[in-house]
Amino acid sequence: MAKMRRKGDLPVKDCRVCGRPFAWRRKWERVWATIETCSDRCRDAARRERRQARP
């Protein structure tokens, strides 16, 4: 059975696109170290940014 945690006890990161803090989610349990953005919108913005940076 999963250990219950308080929301305030969960790890938090800052989104690299918008800078807002976002908390750990269970669906990110295995990939938390690789998560960099807080939402689909920010992830898409980061992709657009990378595409435009290409020469």
C-alpha cells in the first residue's frame, strides 16, 4: 500500500518555461528526475522554442 503524504511534504520543482513551482505527481513517480515543465502548454512552448533556435 502506498504511503500517504501531505501535499506540503511532496517534492517541488520550478518549471523551466514559466518559472512557476509544481509538485510531484504519482504518475511522474518513475520519471520525476526528467520532468522539467509543469504542463502540456509549457512543454509545447519549450518545443517551439527549440525548433526556432535551430539554424
